[in-house]
Amino acid sequence: LSALQQQLSRLPVPFTLQQEEADEHGLCHCCIALAMFAKAFIDDLKRKEENCHPTAEEEAMKAEILKFCMRSLKEPLLEAELNQNKKSTLWLFAAEIMVSLPAIKEPIPGLLLFSSLKKFPMIDTSLSKESLACLAYLLFVQLITIDMFPAVFSPVFILQCNMDHINQLLSSLEKVEDDSLPVGLLDLKSFYNAPQNLRRVLTDCPFQHLRESGLKIFQLFINKLDVEAKHKFFRCMLKTSHHAGVEGYIVKNIRNQVHLSIKVRIKNLFELLPLLDLVLSLPQGAETDLLANMDRMMESLNLLRYLLITNINSFFNFQANMWEDFCRIKDDYLRMLRVSISMSRAYYSAEMKALKEDQRLKAKAKVVFVTQVLQSALVTFDLMESLIVRIDEITEEKLEELH
């Protein structure tokens, strides 16, 4: 079993269901054949244990089968794309492994919740950590053999016991090289759902330390995507997040990616203009609530300022008319933003004036609070306007340089 698994570990794991069905390298076919090969030994072991106490030889066989299961959980199942609604070859292989463990009298609750694997010193510690993390995923996410899991354990206890396995799965992302995940992976449901779930943590979770941890994982995920995948991911998040804080964070990452592209002289890999069309826009036109969208607005203006003060011409020169298109997008955005700032300032100034004249508000604390909110809004509009003025000045300087 060990020799066969060592040969299998050299084969690439398919990322998609289509690759799995094609099975170009024969990994899936070999996994099923290997499972059937191991099943013969498992059945023999079960038959012998029914009649008498296991001998030393049978204990050695049991340990070897357990090692086979643990190695299979790490390779290839830890990297496999599984879907319980589409029972693929690797999903069936995972089910065989999950059934094999209780068959050799190694119940899954004992492995996951009570560290029964420690009684097998021949199993490598790093192997056991990754294998048990995969085991927890197959049980609680893919629901393989979940009907065999005892119902007496409380959800809180199960979560506590699984935190190490969750951390192990999260840490595996750090092992992936930056800028290495191809754009095709974003078509997988799991790659779409993971950042969307992280977005919910960032926007809805009441606990700050969890939001901070979620943000670190979110950024780590972005770092692992290659240039084309980043572009697609940014577009997706700008269209679906519907949250100014998340959108502002994406705009900040766009600026970082442009900086990297200029620094390493990548020109045609990061298509900036389609993203600028999304970034440099007001969700509700001139009537956009600028305070609610402040994070996005400020990051957008900072991105514009950065594009103008840096050597952005060299970034655009590789394609005709890109500089003109950039200027058009910028001018349309700033024109609409000026109108929106003017309308917002007029509204909040009128509210401030009405508040000062209104004698019906007798609660002094409430008056002070509302006044502070209105003054803060007016200061924010002044800050936005000062950025716009600075952008106009830089634009004029650039135009003079061009002429």
C-alpha cells in the first residue's frame, strides 16, 4: 500500500469536475482500484477479529491500513474538489476511506474528538494533523458518514474539538505561493463561496477580533490569486459586496496591484480601465449618500490621485487611446461627484441651520450629538472637495508635460 501510494502522490490532483471526469493522468481510476485492493485486507481483518483476539500480525495490518487511510486523506483528498451533489470518483474514494476507519475499529469520533491517533507513534505528526483536518471536512462539510456520527455531542463541544482542524485547513492557504492560483479556480463554487462568506464575517460579525482575523484571511486569499484571477475577483466583489467598506478595501487592493504592475513593468496583464469603470462611479448617481459610501469614495479619489502622480503614462502607452479613455472616465466621475457634494452640502447645511433655529429640541445632549454628526459630514465633504481640487491640479500639470 505504501509503495502504491508513493507512486500516486506524483500525479496531479484534478481541480475541476471536468478534469476529474477526463482523468488524464489516471489518478481517479487508480484511487478506486487502490480502495478495492485495500478493502480485501479490511474484510479479512474484520473476519479474523470476529473469531478471536487480534494477533500481533493483525495489529500490524490494522496499523498499515490506518496509515493508508491517513495518507489518502492528505493525498489526494485534501486537495480534491468534492461535491456531495455530484458524487464523483474522488468523492466515492473519500466515502470508502471514511467507511474503512470504523471497519478497522477506529471510530471517527475517537480520531477527531479524543486524539486516539496518538497511540500509533509510527504515524507522522504533520501527516496526522492534515489528515484529521481533511477527515473533519469530509464529515462535517461533505457529510460523508455523518449518519454514523453520535448525536450525543453538543454543537459547542464539536466546534471546540474541531478548532485545531479548522486552523490547520486555514494555515494550508499560507503554503500556496503568491500570485499562483489561476482564474479558472474562481469558477468553482467553493472558491466563490469562501470569500463571500468572509465578506459576511467582515460586515456582519459583532466581534472585532473575528473581523480582524477574517480580514487577514481575505487579504491572504487575494494575494494567492494570479493577475487575471485578481482582476476577475475585484470585478465580482465590486458588483456583489454592496458594502462601502469592502468596496473601499478592494479599491485599495487595485491600487496596490497597479503599483506592482508598474514596478515590475507588467503592462498587458492587468486590465485597469474595465475596473476603473466600476470603481469611478456613484451607485445612485448624484443622489448617492456620500457618508454611507465614504470609504469607497475616499479610496477611489486616492486611487485617482495615485494614477496621476505616478508614471501612469508608461502603463497606458502599450494600447492606443487608453490615456484618453482614462481621462474621460475620470472627468465624468469628478463631474458627478462635484454635483453630489454640492447637493449633500446644501442638505446638511440646511439641517444644521434648522437645528439651530428649532427650539422644540429640548434635550441638550441630543442637540449636541446631532450637531457633531452634521459638522463631521460637512468636514468630510470639504476633504473630498480638496482631493478633487488636487486631482485637477495634477491633471493640468500632466497635460502641460504632454504638450
